[in-house]
Amino acid sequence: MTTDLPSAPGRLRLPAYQRPAGVHPPLDSPAYASSALRAPRRPLVPLAQGLTEITGPLLGAERVTAADADLTTRHGGEPLGERIILAGQVRDSGGRPVPDTLIEIWQANAAGRYAHGVDDHDAPLDPNFDGAGRCRTDADGRYRFITVKPGAYPWQNHHNAWRPAHVHFSLFGRAFTQRLITQMYFPGDPLFGQDPIFNSVPGPAARERMIARFDLGTTQPGWALGYQWDIVLRGREATPFEPGEERR
Amino acid sequence: MSPHPLPHGLTPSQTVGPFLAIGLPWPDGPFVVPDGTPGAVSISGRVLDGAGEPVPDALVETWQAAPDGTFAHPDDPRGPGPAGFRGFGRCPTGGDGGYRIITLRPGPVPAPGGGTEAPHLDVSVFARGLLDRVVTRIYFPDEEAANGADPVLAAIPGDRRATLIAAADPAAGEGAFRFDIRLQGGRETVFFDV
């Protein structure tokens, strides 16, 4: 099994991915009650990025059909709610588009209810909406979903707690280090101030990057409002490759 | 502030919440290779919280080399590995916090600083209550020599190293391993900053 491993010491030149110091929420965020028994208490151990970390699953082509990006047409009729278009570009922190990468989304319906047995919010299910979608970015890293705007909903974190309307996004990028699951929010939501999940992200600038932008250019006249949301994954450090050797 | 100012600010992580099962599980997710593939092994275990209770709404993902130690990816400088080996597994936990992955054993992998990393799988765990994924590794118990020379394991204090090594599970059959993930507590699993 160990044939021909070219493991001459120090000879392996690999790209390195920037470490996102201070961007992601601390795992230990006491205002978010569910973290109390689940967030690790010990410090994370630094791991040098090796081959397992700078590679990752290149999924998508075989897993996605064009219809998967339209959450409004998969059942017998149109879902209730405000029809919207969610579109944007996936780039890395060096500004390079991330093409051909799988994006998976899930969300509540327009009434703020998830099509999931554990959701006991007293709001109606919609037989025409399951809330799941997927697509693959194009050659320029762009994606586009058609869905309905999710409703806000109450939860048990603290007295009178409500989640701002959001859509869950899952992305792979091209390396294990780039894997990201996050939530996209809508501009001007009055519930931001009391939400411990949104506010777990340190700093207003980083929180702002989770909020989509209403865009009249994406809006289709007489049919659906449009939002733009760009997603930025960890990019590569500039050093490891020789000139002319850099690959996308 | 980041030590490396970024031209484009990163999108922050958020929790998957309690309803990830709407969007993330795939019917073939746990099967890195189809069940019954010659040489296939199973890795199963439970995700447990700080009270020792099962976490029934987590997602476990694995990424690994092929049996020859290569990766089906263009950034493997030795050339792309065998086509057709997905290398990726994904399994939501059940009511008992359990997950199961069916795969082939990975080969050893050259380490970035020289030397060789013992056969391992990288693991991401997502769950309600986790605002970012947590990352760990699964090593194999019958690779004592390779584990002893592994630079990642060598950097872990001895009393915690065992949390990264699966246990053979002969009661579950040949090629069956157990790997429990303890998010918190006295035997908290080692989690990495990658």
C-alpha cells in the first residue's frame, strides 16, 4: 500500500489557506444557550495544513439538476409567500471566483415553519414548499436560487426570542479548509439586535457580510424581488508555488 | 484583526441549527464506497455532549486519501489519485447520536514538513450549538508503528491522543471500527484549528 510515496523531507510544496483569525464566532458563546453543553472547552490544537486539508471533495455535477435551484416548482402548486431570487458570486479571499462548487441551502417557509418533525412552531406548513435547494456555481463562481422569503420564528433561547429571517447555506469550495456552513440574512431586519446567533460573529463589519443586498437589477419586473449575496471562502497564501506554476 | 489583512473579508460561519436534515443528508452520503465493496470498512460511533448525552441533530463528514495515499484532487502534487474514489462521507446522527460511514482504509500520506502521516480521515462535525464546525481526525488502532511516527499525533499529549484513535469493534464484524466524538467533558475529543 505504501509504494512510491515521494515523501522526501521538506520537498512537498503545498498551497496554504489563510487562517480566519477573528472572523468566525467563538464556539463558546454563552448568549447562545445551545452552545453550553456542546462547545468544546479545551483550546483547539493547531494543525499544519497537509494534503488532507488542502484537498477536498469536488462534488456537484452528478448531484445537481437545474430544477434543484428553484424551490418554488417542486410540488403540485406554488408555495405561499413573497417570491424572491437569491443570487451572487462565490470567491476566495484573494478575489478569485470559486467555480463548479456545490451549494446546498435550506430554510423555513414564508410563515416561519420548517418542514421538519422537530419544529413545533405554531405556524402552518406549506404542502408546496420543502425548503431545500442545491446548485453548482458556474465557471465564474456565480449561483442563483428561486425561492420564497422565509419568515421569522420564535425559539427558546431566551424570553421572547425570535430568529431573524435567514437561509442556511452550505459550501465546499475546493479544499477541506474552505468548507463553510453559514446563514444569509435580509437587509434591515428588526430582529438582529436580539439574536445571539447573528451577534456571535465578532464585529459589525463581519456581521454585515452575512446580510444580502436588495438589488433592483436582479429583481424581475412583475414577478420576483431580487437579492445579491456574495460569499467569500478562505483564500490561498501567496507563497508556495514557483512563478508560473500556480494553478487555480 | 487578522494577522494577514484580506483583500476580501471572509463570510463568517453560523450554526447549522436543528433542521439540517432538510437540506444536507444524501441517500448515499454514508457510503464513500458502496456497501459490500471488497475491503470496505465501517466506522461508527456516537456524538456526545458535555453531559454524556447523545447529540441527535449533528452531521458528521469525513474526507480522506484513497488506499494508495493519493487524493482525487488536482492539488495533489503527485498527480490526481484514482478516479472514482469519492473520498467523502456524510452522515447525520440518529436519535442515539449515532453515525456510520462505509469506506476504504486510506493509505499513509506524506506530511508537509517531511515524514509521513499515518492513515487517517479528517472529520468535520456540525450541530445545533456549534457556531462553527469542529474538526478532528480518525486514526486506526492497528497502525501502531505508523501512528507512532505521525507528526500530528506526536504533538498531542499522551492522555488525549487516544481520543483520535478508533477502536476495533469485532462484535460488529470484520473491518468494523468505533469512533465516538465527545464535544465536551473529561474525555473531550481533540479538535483542531486548521
